[in-house]
Amino acid sequence: MTDPVGKIPSELDQLPDRDTEETAEWAASLDAVTKAAGPHRAAYLMRRTLQHAEGAGLALPKLLETDYVNTIPTSAEPSVTEFGGDEEMERKITAWNRWNAAAMVTRGSKHGVGGHIATFASAAWLYETGFNHFFQGKEADGSGDQLYIQGHAAPGIYARAFLDGRLNEGHLDNFRQESGGNGLPSYPHPRRLPWLWEFPTVSMGLGPLSAIYQARFNRYLTNRSIKDVSASHVWAFLGDGEMDEPESTAALALAAREGLDNLTFVINCNLQRLDGPVRANFKIVQELEAQFRGAGWNVVKSLWGNAWDELFALDTTGALVRRLREVPDAQVQTYQTRDAAYIRQDFFGKDPALVAMAQLLSDDKILECFHLSRGGHEPRKVYAAYKAALEFKGAPTVILAQTVKGFTLGEGFASKNANHQMKKLTTDEFKNMRDLLELPISDAQFVDGQVPYGHPGADSPEVRYLQERRAALGGPAPARRTHPLAPLPAPADKAFAAFDKGSGSQSMATTMAFVRLIKDLIRDKETGKRWVPIVPDEARTFGMESLFPSLGIYSPKGQTYEPVDRDQLMYYKEAVNGQILNEGITEAGSMADFIAASTAYSTHGEAMIPFYIFYSMFGWQRTADQMWQLGDQLGRGFLVGATAGRTTLTGEGLQHADGHSPVIAATNPAALTYDPAFAYEVAVIVKEGLRRMYGEAAEGEDQNVFYYLTVYNEPMPQPAKPSGIDEGIVKGLYRFNTAESAGLDLPANASRIQLLSSGTAIHWALEAQKLLAAEWGVAADVWSATSWTELRRDALEADAALLRGEEQVPYLRKALEGIDSPVLAVSDYMRQVPDQIAQWVEQDYTSLGADGFGLSDTRDAARRHFGVDAQSIVVAALAQLARRGEVQATAVKEARERYGL
């Protein structure tokens, strides 16, 4: 309800006003200022009052946007003494880097490999200022700072590594030409250039998300007393267009909530995406400021260079600030390419006060401001922003630095919509760039029209300065280090052997078997503290609640409340040194946790053993891009797809029924995918994974892999472990039993079939084995196919070896050697999963699988629907034998009718 004068109702109306007369006086004062001095003056006074209140410690909500001006005024920037560097020397270094980045891409363009020039051209000072003054190297504590480099700026980083001697001309000429073994990857890629790059970032959106969780994991390591990395700072360099990716902003609230002041985002706001403006009709800087402030971040805007100071000093009416707020980004981009007359008319001509201001400005001054003067292009302003970020405590900082995309590359590049796709400069454009950057490169060095690389010499003042600055900051950056870590001691066999005897009459799901195994391994005195359990909520679904009181759930605040279940044995316990990362409903955040933990062996020289357990349907399907990132970053650990399979999760239906995660996982070369059937198989696989990734790896064995295990929520009897099968479990296949060893009554000379099965499907195969013997007189041997994918990869390697002239027999063929009966494969996944091995099976081969969409029903009904239950296996086996003439064709029809298929 409005008051008598028709004012809009306010939330303050429900609070008592102890002095309405005083309140009215304040409102009247504001009205008077507005009437006498204008709305700009009134708004200015209100802003000043709010600033004062904040400085005085009054609890007031912050404004989400500030004016379109710099956060740090020129007068507050560091002096020459405080800057502590040689600005002219840094200008020369930056000029060489700009030149060589453009030269490298241009020279490579003749091979048609592409490359990007314009992004680094805009961001050059954002990097150079950090490298010379802020980014800590790894030589001090082995950790240093973590740098997430914007992917399209990679040529500039290569150019700097060339200047400091870490790369040579041969490397630069092999940009994007890696097959010869001496090339440079197009973007930051640890697997391709493992001594330089730490973090793959060009799958845009994953860099900012990972940076947040890396900063958070740094705190985790410190709080758990694994290693004090409180001196490490995480810097994420991002593009304003990249912020459109939902992952880019998915965890902003977490970073603020946990007070990650060890994290800084540097967003290069050149107002352009890869193809056109970011916010053509709006203002991306203001949008991002509001978004980050609303999430609780500290925001520093560095928009305008020093040339603008004169204009702001003339803005006594606020007309300039108002105009800057209303001009859309695409128009700002246009101003950068137009002459002074156009800018006078279109920008200044909209307001009489601005017309008067423009009369005081020369054309050269206008062009300097609108063409050149940006906060991201002036090292003192960048320095001030970085310094403010490091000094701010209690929250992460985002720096919004305005730049020009294609800066210094000439009129053909700067601010043009197509500049992301432009791969080369002409000779004349390079010569103009040379003159602008004042580089000592002569025309004679352009041989046959090819641009030369430029280098001042290994002992030049520029190179000495660069190297001295990096030495003072702890060594070269970016840099990845693989620390000489001793292998982790293997846990005692007792934990793994606990499943060898089986479960007797008790039923146990393999999900529970895995959790029990991990619970025992975490008790290990040597390695237990290095396990990092990660779960995206629903820990109780996976039976992990027993870990809560013993390990604690990590929280930087500890537990500031009394949990509702405190009187229960398995109460919800949070702790500053908690070991479990219970992330809430975010698979993307959990994967980012996993990546940070799985690469701690390199980032911090501390081997951590993460396991991330999740609904298998919501793993690879939802976050497969991050799983590629994990492989790119050479991560190690265990991904566990729980409640796996298309038919085991009763009642949940289509969106929860995973029939395909092993197919997606098979596409990732770093993923070792297993579908274990029994608890003892889980134990053997985890033991092997610990050896390979963290222990004594065999010669030529790649340790930089991760394991994907599918486990089920269907309680089943767990059999005792047969002897001599460990190799088969690891390689992907072993014979679990034969019809004879199963004690089945069979006629003499019974027809025989081999049933290959994985995961929970082995139980249907075992039931089918009994039906085939008892009702059809057919002998079936049952095999456990623990990894269809590893069988396929081994076979592919054998094929490749043959092409090299080497004799190599696939393990699959060795395992099935001498068998002349047909093979029927079945799993709880689409047929494509077992069909991975089909071409290497010399016997007659067919398969069954759960193809199509999932559905809600009982397990039995779902299996009958997909044709993978025991009776369906029997019919498929009889049909296969009938085609070979080994059973009567009528048996197939009879079986279908008997089982109601």
C-alpha cells in the first residue's frame, strides 16, 4: 500500500522510524541539492556518503555498479619508487613480445595451421606487469602462483619464453606443428608441453571454474596440514566474451563465501568476442561488475588511461560520466576506428556541456583518448590494480581491464570484428608496427617477404632485466614442475584381501564394497591422509555417511552450529581440517575439485589420491569436457560412476538410467575404464591403480592416467575370489567359471557357448548358465569382462605393432585361444560397449545390450524390456547355436514361448 503522497512502498516501511522529522530533513536536503545543483551532484553526494559509511564500518548493502570510470584514480597509483621497476625497459620487452607473437603466427600461416594474434595484442601489459612484479615462480617453495593463461594469448607467452631463452626460433617455427615432436601446441596444454603449461584453458569457461577450485584446494591443503601453500596466489586471465560460458560464473558465490582472497580474476575487456562485440547494445563491464559485486567479490575497474584525466577534470556537470555510461560497447568499438570529427559529433554532440568540453580539446587529444588510452594498456594502472587485489583481504578480486583487441597491430586489426580470424600481417603492416614499437629491425631483415623474429641478444639489457625480475620472483613463469616424488608406499594387503572370501549369504552392492575399501585405505598411517573423498551431495546414497564423523567434511569455517543429528553415531560433522569435499549439487564443481587434487603432485609437489563418486549418468554425460581437461592436465585418481547401468536404479527412469558412460569414457585416452562385477575385482583394480599412478610404475608405463570404475547399487551375493585371476582383472577379461566347475548336470557332448559379461550383468549370465544346462542341455562358461575398453586398446596396440613389423597377439585372443564355441557378450549398457572388442574375437560373436532410452520400472521388468535378463540371454544363446546347427532351430521358438519373450 502506498502512503498518502503516492510513494512506492519500501521494505523500510515495516521498520520503526524513531525520528521521522530527521528522516524528512535528510530527504529534503537531497531534494534541495537535486534542484539547485542537478541530479549528478545529488548522486555524487549520495555515493560519497555511502563510501564514508562503509569506511566507518556501518553495515550497508553495497551498490552493484559504479560509474564507468577507474576504481583507482591516477593520484592513488604507485610512484616511480613504489613501482620498483624500469618502465622503459619493460616497454621494450613488451614490444619484442608483441612483435614475435605476431611474427610466429604470420610465419606459420603459410602452412595453413592458423593462430591468433589480436588477443595477446590487447592483453600484453596485463601479462608483462604480472611477470615482472607479481607472479611468484616455483623455485622458492615448489608451488609459486598458479597462472591460468587465456588460451588465445598463448603466442605472447611463447614469445616471452623465446626472449628469456627457454624457446628458440626452431620452436617458434613449429607453432601448431607438433607431430615431429618439437612443436608448440596452439594453446596451453600440459600434456603437449609439460615443462611450460600447468593448466589447459582454451575450452572456455573451464579455466575460471578450475581457478576457483584450485584456490579453494590450496586452502584445503593448508588447513589439513598437508602443505602450507598460503603464499600461493591463483591468477585467472579471461576474456570478457568467455564470461558468457555458464561455467565461468558457476562458482563465484563459493569463492566469496569461503573468502578466497588468494584468487584474482583478470578479465581482458576488449569488448569483443571471437566474432563481434560481447554486448553490442549494452556494457559488459557494468554487467560483470554487478554480477561479481552481487556474488560478493571485490571489483577493481581499470578502464581509461592517463589521457582521460584531463577530460574527467573538465566534467564539472557529470555529463561525461553520464555519456560514458549510456554509450553501448559496439559504439565504443566504432569510435576506436573513426576520425576526430566523427567522435566530436557522435559522442560529444549529444549534450551541450560535452560540446563545450570538446571545444577545449584538440583532435589529437580526442584521438589519443578514444584510440589509444585504455587502462589495460598502461603498466602503472595495471600495477595499481594488481597491488590492490593482493592487498584486499576477505574476498576474491576481479579486475576488469579495458583494452583494444588488436592493439598496436595497425588499422587493419584494431577493433575489427574479424580480427580473431586474421592470421597474418603484411610486410608493410609489420614495418608500421616496427616503427610504432621502435624496434631495431631493418628492412633488409625481411628476406623474400618473410617477417624476421626479433631478439635483442642473450646478454642484452632487456633479457638481463627480464631474467633478474623472474629470479627475484622465484624463477620462470609459467612453468610446470614434475617434482621428484618418492612412490607412495603401498597400503597393506589386508584392506584388499578383505573381499577375497566373498560375502557368504550376505548381499552387498559393489558401491558399498568400494566405500568399505576406501574406508579401510584411509586408515592407512602412511597414505591415509592423502585420500581426497569428493561427492556432489547425496553421500548417503553411496553409503558414505559413516565417513562423516571420522573424517569430517571440509569447511573453512569449521562447524558454527549444532547439527540436527548430533546425537547420532554418523552425525554430519564439518571441520576446518575435514577430509571430505561434499560439494552440494554441482558435478562441475566436484570435477574441478578432482582436477586440483589429482594434479597436486605437480602443482605443489604433494601426491594426493582423489576419488570422486557420483551418479554415473551425471558424470561423463554432464562433465565430459572437464574429464578431457583432467587428462590434458595429466591428473591422477579414481572417478567412480555409482548407481551405474541402465536397469539397476529402480524407479528413477530415463534421466537417471546410464547405458552409455563407458562409451564416452572410452573416447578419452587417459581414462582406464572398468566395469567390475564383484567386490574382489574392485579391490584388485584399486590396488593396481594405486601402484600405477602413485607407486612403482613399470618401465614405459604412463602414470598420467585416471581410472573410471562403474559400481552398482544392487545388493548381490559376493563370491570368493578364484585364484590366479589378478592379471585377467587388470587386463580386462578372465574366465569366472565353466559349466563343469559350476557343478551343473550336462549331457555328454553338450553344445557349448561362452558368456562374456561385465558389472551386474554377470549375475544374469550366471542365472542363464543354469537355465541353459537344466532346461536345454547347453554348457555355458561365464567370463567376467572387467574392461571392454582396455581389451580394445590392447588389441589396437597389437594392430599398430604389426604395422611396425612386430609380432604381438592381443590379450583377448590369448584368453580365448583354443575355444571353438561361440561367444555371446552382455552388459547393462548399450551394445556398443561390448562390441568394442568384436573385430578381434575370432569365434562367432554377438552381443546383447540395453540400447535406447531408459525407463522407470522394477529391475526385472527393465531387463526384460531391454532383452538382457537371464531368459533373454538363454534365447540369444540358443539362436546363436542354432545358426551353427548345434541345437534345433525349434528350440529358439520354444524358449521364446516358454519365457514369454
